[in-house]
Amino acid sequence: MTVQYGPEVLADLDLAIRAALPSWSLSSDAEIGLLNISENATYRIDDTGTGRSVVLRVHRLDYHKAQEIRSEIDWIEALRAERAVETPAPLRGADGTFVQSLPSLFGFPTRSAVAFEFAPGREPAADADLPGWFRTLGALTARMHSHARGWIPPGGFQRKIWDFDSMFGTQAYWGPWRAGVGLDAAGTTLMDRAVMLIRTRLERFGRSPERFGLIHADLRLANLIVDEPHLRVIDFDDCGLSWRLYDFAAAVSFFEHEPIVDELREVWVDGYRSVAPLSQEDADELPIFIAIRRFLLVAWIASHSEVPIAQELGAGYTAGALTMAEKLLSRYS
């Protein structure tokens, strides 16, 4: 697996971004700061000359095609136009296009980059206020889903399909879960049983338009911005076609094993139902989707070993997934 964000790559990106600042009409002496590295490398650019602050997303290599990125922006613009959610505006470059090429100065591959308005606020804290925000998130998610059901995408719209095969098959987007850090033979057998259970449940659940369609697919806390009374959504980089319940599962990423998740599930469902129908039969299936997300993140951690959060979680996260697999098999077998 290629190390996408080694020190030499990040040093090159700093120079490449500096050289590309005029593409967004930013001053050449603007301040550039790395916000985080996850799927992509995300930067904050503060232009003291103009007073503008911009968030720049530099894309991971060999993940999204340029047309997929343009299609993401199509949906963001449609959501903003209909005020379905609050999300920062994507910014066109000086050439009038959203997706800019970021050539390397030292021979690394050219990357795609997209700039967005900077949105003030903070990530929701895992404290006593979190259930209240999850009620709001449920309503917000329902608005996005309702918008997607009625929206006619433009010609050429292309986003990934997050189904069983693309999550757990031989060509899984995030790599094989069997490569999970610290996963031994016994653990592999256990998770394989749980994954097969998931497959059976998904086949039974089906892919009707009410259950399967365009979703955000990564509503984790890091992609939510609280600026009271607002809850804004950022980073539609993984948006695609999948089961709508997966949006809740993604929202509890990395803490899906914590006791508070039961309460968050209840208030999220209540919030969702304040905007759109959600049957009890569907709500009862949420534990399956929580397990799907956890198992997917086991694969993601293994295939993104250079990312700080992957290094931090490592084998301990895999062990937690095995505990979840045992509980899932006990509950549904």
C-alpha cells in the first residue's frame, strides 16, 4: 500500500498549494495550515490581505475520479439551493471550475483539490449535549434523504455505490477487512461469520428506493460543525448510493461501542421521524449497520496506516470489532 502522506509528500503539498493559491484568487503570502489527514489532506488557508478564510481539500490518489468529485459538488450545490442542510459552499477556481489540479513540484503524482468556504464552529463534544445534537442530526439526515429522493441528478452524475460487495467483497473500496490490525485466525473466523450474517440481513432488508439511495455516508462527529444554534455538515467526499440507515452508523464512528450510542440511536430516530417516516422495522435494523461501519473501519485502519487516527486505534479497534461480532451473532442468530 502506497504511503500517501509521508513527510516528503506533505512537504511537497505545502509547496504545491502555495504555488496554486492564485487559482482561488488567494494572495501568495496567505497562511497555510494543515487541519487533518484522513482520507484526504485538509488545509485551512487564511488570506490576511483579503480577510478570506478557505478550507482546501487535497484528494487522496486513486480513490475518486474527477467526475465523481464534480458530482459530489453537484449534490452539495443542490442541497444548498434548496436549503435542505447548512453546508459550506464549494468555491470555483479562477478558471470557473471547482476541481483544480495540484501538480507536484518534485515528481509526485498530480492531485485534485477543491476549496470550500470556511465555516466557524466546533466539532460536537461527546458530553451531555450530544443527545440533543443527535436529535437535530436525525432531522437533518431526514431532510437530506428526502431531498435525494426527489432530486434528479445532472447528466454524467457519478458516485460510488456502497453495497455489500464494495464494502466486503474482493474489490472493497477500503481494502479487505481480513487485513485488520491484530486479527488472528480465530478472529477472522468470528468476523467472517458476522459478515455472512450481515449479508443475509441486507439481502432480506432489500434495496427499495425508501431504504437505498444517495446519502452522505460519513456523518461522523469530525464532519459536523456546531455553531449554536446551527449544526452544519461538511465533507461529502464519501457520499454515494447506499442504505439510508448507514448514515446513522457513520455518525457514531469510532465510539460505536460506547453505552451512549443506545440513547443517541433513540433520539436520532425521533429527530428523523419529525421530518420523514421511519418504520420500527427499519429502526430495529440499526445495530446491523453499526456493525457494518465498525467492520469497514477495521479495513480502513489497515489500508490507511499513515493516518494518525489509524495509528492511534490499531489492534484495539479490531478487538472491539470482534466483541461486536460476538454480540451481533448472539442477537440475530
